Amino acid sequence: MRTRSLLAAVAVLLAAAPAAAQQRPDMNVISADRAAIEQAARDYEAAWAKGDATAIAVMYSKDALSIGGTGMDNGREDIRQNFAENFAGAWKGSTIKIRREPVEFVRPDVAIGYGAYTVKRGSETIADGKYLSVWVKENGKWHIRANQAIVPARQEAGTR
């Protein structure tokens, strides 16, 4: 009787194992996906330095939402247009440095990234803030689905 109970318990565990394996992402896949997102962030910095609005826009999904100090953009084309206008104006000749925390995977095809950024023109800081991004994997490639850049209000020394 005890043997049957033990065999039944093992059978239940073995049957449940494939379902549990599907819910827990493969760490090798996560490592490769994390590296792909890290590379995308470096590509973003390089495209910014070139003032290449199109290269930045294709990093976003077609239906992406981007919210920042220059407004809210819906979709890749709005994002491209906003970057093009800013690279011709306020951000002309600037660079961005992104300081990232490791992305966290919500699902194998969805990740959340956050960190800080600094936009400079020469030695002058023209924007400094934090960001939160949602990444989605579409057709084997990672894209930004939503991005919120936050520019904190400047505070005087000694205030909170």
C-alpha cells in the first residue's frame, strides 16, 4: 500500500514537472535575452550620439508608448518624429549615458528595465533623470513597448 502511494506521488510530480518547467524561464535563455537588451541600450546611446531618430525609433515596438519631458508619443512614427525634432533642436549635438539596473523578466517575452540617464552637450548636462521601460520580444527581437522618462524637479540643498 505504501509503495502504491509513493508511486502515485512520484507520478503526480512527474506529470507536473513539464508545467513547472514551462513557468520557470530557462536561465540560459534569460542570460542571452538580458545580453540582447543590454546591447540594445548601447545601440540606443550610439544612435543618440549620431542624432539618428530612425535608428532609435525602430528599437520601439510599432504600438509603443513613450512618455517624457517632451511629451507623450504613441507609436513608432510619433517617437521617430519627436526624436527627429529634438535632434534638430534642443538635443542637437548631445549624447546620452544610460545607467541600467539588470532587467527583470516578468515572462520569457516581457522584461522591465529601469535606471537613470544623463543627456549632455559637451560638458553641460541638459537633462538628468530616471526611466522605466517595458521590453517585449517580438519575432525573436526585443523592443521597447513602453518607456517613461522622469526628470525630477531640482531641489535646493538641504531640502527634501
